[in-house]
Amino acid sequence: MMYFVKNTERGIVVVNEKLTTKEVTFKNGIKRTVSTQASDLKFGFFAVENPSELGYEKGEKVPVVLSESCIDGNLYWCNPE
């Protein structure tokens, strides 16, 4: 099972572990939420028509698994579970 990260124009980006965030205060007191680094993260992508219509929220489980096919670096194609 993978976790939703974001929609693109042509599909969905997922990750093998939930991304964690932390609130950080920058110069002039500006606060922003930033992602924290994790080791061995693998990102996946699967193409789907109208990805935003699926209604996933960040961190929700998505019923896909990573394929053996690496697209580039730590980005892989996904297959339905």
C-alpha cells in the first residue's frame, strides 16, 4: 500500500512511507509547514484520467504497489494492488 502525495495533470504521485511535516519559523516570524527528510523513500506514479476526481487527501492510503520498473532515481511506476 502506498500513500498519496499529490495529483498531477496526468496521474497521481504516491510514496512508500507517510511523509512527516514540521512547522518552522523563518525570518520575520513567518511560519511554514515543511516536509522532514526520511531515508529509503520511494516515490511512485500511476497515470489516471482526472486524478483530482478520485478525492485523495495527503497521507491517505492508495491501493497500488511499486513495480520493478524504475522511471528515474527513486521514482517508480505503480500497479494496482
